Amino acid sequence: MSEIILHHYEGSPYSEKIRTIFGYKKLAWRSVTTPAIMPKPELVALTGGYRRAPVLQIGRDIYCDTRLMVRLLDRLHPEPALVPASLKASCMAFASLEQTLFFATVPVVFQPAGLKVMAEQLGAEVMPKFSEDRKLLFSGGTSHRPSAAFSRLNFLPLFHAADVQLAGTPFLLGQTPTVADFIYYHCAWFVLRNSGVAGSFDPFRNLLTWVERMKAFGHGTPAPMSTAEALEVARGTAQGQSFDGPLVEPEGLKLGQRVSVCATDYGCDPVTGTLVHASVFELAVKRSDERAGEVVVHFPREGFRVFAVE
Ligand SMILES: N[C@@H](CCC(=O)N[C@@H](CS)C(=O)NCC(=O)O)C(=O)O
């Protein structure tokens, strides 16, 4: 089987979700660093337009969105499971809470004390462009940049609830971790890695103990890879990965048709190609790129829309 390649950057919370899952599943992987802001020419050569972080690559198959990556990783490496059958509905409930949690934490980091540290972390040249980039990220989507008012209403209740729950159990849904823990963890990590605002978690002692438990999983075994090498892997792989779930064609569309797929919430840049699979779990589009060759780009069905193009 081809290696798992993760395109990500250090400060990305959703990337930390996947890196920590690699640690929990004890996986070896190749690490390609992408820019935190546009332009991301090599990443876009692989995805065809999708710009968010992280992106997972196996050979010529490119997986967008961590929700799909969680399914893929449980399929390829079932033990330990992120979504055990006995907790499936509970895991889905946490998954639907993920964006609320993330949007509650972003404004905490974007307070003046957090921004100061963030500027040091991102580097003097990136920071001034960051705000403009994120404005563009949210243009054309159904979501707005998370506001301080939203955070004030959600941050404390959501993390207080987790703190209370973690008083009686080592992980959110019991004795072993599930995807619920990785969802909460990457949001907490985003705040805790920023010394300007990390103190926001001081009241939550059980949560802080759990954070140490999560951190102890590490990141598995990463080995660096250049973007050029990742493009070469895509070009040089003939064998594709299997698809996720039985065929359920989207309304009015057929396999083989030329389509565009894009996220509906933010980062809505369309990816255009031939529809090669559609199930209730994923949409897959085959496209050809000068640098990446023929690739198959996979998206979750949820949170993405697909439409015919000429
Ligand atoms: N639903 C997506 C969200 C991904 C996301 O929002 N990632 C952030 C970074 S943590 C992002 O892409 N920000 C813009 C960028 O990095 O260009 C997922 O689960 O992968």
C-alpha cells in the first residue's frame, strides 16, 4: 500500500486533529508542509482548487476534509477505532458540534494577547496578509468569520461541559478515545499552544489532565517529504484506492459527467473533473493536472455540493 502523505502546516488545528489520530493509531506517514495562506500552488495542483488544511494523499488519491479522513483511516487501519460501532451515533453528534467548537475557539485566539503570540508563531511576513486571506476564505460561503459574540456564548459552556464530563471518565465517551476526543482536542490545542490566551482553560482542571492524556499519543512517525516528491508520487501511481460506500448518484447527475464540487461553508473554491463515485459518504472526481498527472479527489458528501458544468 502507498504511504500516507499529509499536506498541512504546524499551526493548523484541523491538521493537529489528524496528526494526533496518527499518534493514536501509531501510524507512519510523510509530512508535506503547505503555506498557511494562499497561494498554495502545489497543493492546488493536487486538489484542483481546494485550499483548506489538511489534505491527505495516498498515491494519486487526494482526500479533502478531516471528516472523510476519519472514515478513511478507520477503514485502512481499523484498530483502534475512532468510531466504534457501539458509539456511532454519539460520535456523529460530536462531529456535528465540531464547527461550533472551532468557531468558539478562534475568537479566543484572536484577542490582542493571542494575536501578539500568533504573529511570532506565523512570522512577520505572513501575519499582515493573514487577515486579508481569511476574509477571502469566507467569501461566497454560508459561514461567516467567527465573531467574538458567538465565542462569548459558546466557548465557556462547551468547554465547561467537557470538563464536567471528564471528571468521571478518562475520555469523553468512556475508557478509550473516540473521534469525539480528537474533535474537542484540536480546538483546545489551538488555544493552549498560544501562551497569550492559554490561561482561558485554567478553570478546567479535568480538561487539562485529559489534554495531557491526548498529547501523550504524539503524532505517530512522520518523515518529511517535499512538495515536488508528493507530486511525483501522484504522477507515478497507477493504482487507485477503493471508494467509500455503495453508489448513490446525486440528484440529476450521473457517473462520467463533468462536474464541479465545492464546500458550502467556507473555502468554497470549486474542483472540476469527471464524477467517478458518489455515495452517501463521498464524492470523487477524476481530473488531470500538468504537474500531478491523473488524480482522484475525494470529498465528504456532507458539507459539499456538486453541480454539472460544461
Ligand atoms: N471541515 C474542514 C475544516 C478545515 C479547516 O477549516 N482548516 C483550516 C485550518 S485548521 C483552514 O483550512 N484554514 C484556511 C487555510 O489554512 O488556508 C475539515 O474538517 O478539514
